[in-house]
Amino acid sequence: MEWLEIIREGFSEHIIFSVGLLLVGGYIFGKLFEKLKLPTITGYIVAGIIVGASGLQLIHEENFESLNIISEITLSFIAVIIGSEFSISKLKIYGNKIIILTIAQLLLTFTLVCFGLYVLGFSFYVCLLLGAISAATAPAATVVIVKKLNARGKFVDYLYGIVALDDAGTIILFSIAFAFSTTLIGSSDVAFMKTIFHALFEIFISVLIGFIAGFIIHQIAKMKKNVNELKIISLGIIFLATSINLSLHFSPLIANMTTGMVLINLDKKNIRIFKSIEPMTAPLYAIFFAVAGVELNVHLFLDLKIFLIGIALVLLRASGKYFGIYLTSFPLKIPPKIRNYLGLSLLPQAGVAIGLAIFVKGSELFSGSSFMVQAEINQMISLILFSVFFNEVFGPLLSKIAISKNLNRRS
């Protein structure tokens, strides 16, 4: 169409145009999906798909990197918000149960995906990597739906706790799988314990950076009464902590969760910090999920093999998440309503999974391997992208249903 070409050539290369288009498109489709009783964020994602690379191609590829900066900022807020739910009082009540539930769903997801894909004929090292990456859960959809529904209570406490620990658990699990897989393809010069140590070191440094950031914000908050001043300095320190972690290739999610946890436990009055930045989150959430849609590749559905194996991967992952929670809940005496629905809220999948896949692809250990190994890794990445696409579009719907069934409104 001629008008599309005019927009592409005249406007699409401007980042401000891209942001405006995603905000307007996200708003329209978010409202449409809301009327259909579907999650607003699914509407944001669909808007991104329509205007992105798989649709009208109205977002210039050169803007993807700039838009990802907005995604990093949004994830910073989300992580801090999740961390703020980790008060010591809640940890005393739910702490051990949350840890056990997190480990159970991680290990069962890993086992089912690994075994299932091995039966389907994949190399064992690919199964190990896919199993570990599939264990990752995206926190963004969870937080947005909880905020949208204004939910609170035991279910949300369990959900936030598992989502928070899932990131660290996935990093450790992936590091073990990566160490084994490199040995299986003949790269045994990579020491197993060295890889595990690196994962633990990454988590430790991320936590340390988050703790320092939270402590600094807390000290400043004691001296600042002006909300606007507090907002400026808090955002500045959160952004600095995020950028340091990204630059050092550590986890900004873990760091920012730690920041939120430190703030809420040092002083309950620090709740005003979270309230001061909350008004900024709505447009950031809209852009964040629209950007996710922009980068999703719908054309993966056209490859029948990827489609069928991708569906198998999605089902295996969902079974691991759901039954890992469900079965473990019985000995832990988790209330039936939480037990029956908690696993459904862990299906969304995005940034961490894609990041780990990119790490594998860019690793010298694999790029320097045989053509057959590289072909299998490329197929693995296609399957991960398919899984992310499916879980980002349909996962929020199941999360909304699960959270709605356990709804206690915030006052």
C-alpha cells in the first residue's frame, strides 16, 4: 500500500514516532482486549506484532535497540516492585514453602522438557539447554496483571516469591546444563565447577549491587521529604544499578529485586518511594509489551516441524510449571485454591529465556563447533522463540484467570 510506504520512508526511522505508535496502538488494542475480557497486556503484544517486523513493518529495525532500553527500564521497576513484597514478616510465614515450590517447578519443568525432547530425537546436550532455558518465568506479566486487578493476599505473596526466586534458580540450572552440554560436544576444557562458581558469583554480585543501591536510597529517603526530589534520586540510583549489572553481564532483575527487598525491610515508610514511581509505570508497561510483540516472529508458525515440536515444548513446559507446584503443595499443606491455580500464573516467558538463548548462540564453544551442532543450536533458538511467542500471548490470559480466582482487592 502506498500510504504504508510513505510512513515507512518518512517516519518509521524516528524513535519518537516508534514510541508514539506503540503507545497509541497499545492503548487501542489494550482497550479492545479488555472489552473481550482478555488481559490488556495481550492487546499490547498484538499491537506490537501488527506494527512490527511480522506485520506492517512500521517500526524501523534500527530503533529496536533503543526500544529495548525502555524494556530494561520497565524491568527495573518491575523487579523493584517484586522485591518490595519480600518483607521479613512474610518470609517468616512463607519463606521455606516458597523456596521448595520454586525448586520443585524448576526441576520438574527441566526434567519433562529434557526427557520429552530427547524422545522426539534431539541431541542430549540440546535437551539439557532447552530444559534449563524453559524453566525461566517472566515477571513482567505477573506484576502488571496483579496491579491491574488490584490483587493482594496469600496467592500474590506466593506468586511474587516464586517469580523472584525463579530468575536466580534458572541461572544456576542453566549454568549446570551449559557445563554438561559443552562436555558432551567435546568442549571439556570448560571446568564444571568453574561454570557453577561463575553463576553463583553472578548472583552474589547482583545481590550486592542491589543491596548497596537500596541502602543508599534508604539513607537519602530519611533526609528527603519532598516526593519529587525522592523520585528523582531513587530513579537515578535504580538506573545506575541496572546499567552496572548490564555492563558487567550480571542480572539487573536480581539486583533490583534486592533493592526493593532492602527498602521495604529497612523502613516501612519507604513504601512512599514505590508509590512515587508507580504513576510512571502504566505507559512503560504498554511500550514494554508492545516491544515484545514487535520482536516476535510470527513466521515461525509457517515451519510445520517447528510448529509441532514447539507445541510439544509449550505443553511440556506448562506441565512442569503446573504440576511442580500442584504436587508439591500437598505435603506443604498449601490451601487448595492456591494449589490449583498458582502454576497457571508461571507460564509467561520472555527476556531471560531469550537472553540465555542468545548467550548459547554467541558462545565460542558452539560457534566453533561442527555445522551439525550449529544447525541444532539454531533450531533450538527457533523453538525458544516459538515458545516465547506462545507463552507471551496466551500465558497472561491463564495468569489473569488464576489470579482472578484468588482475588483479594488491595485497599
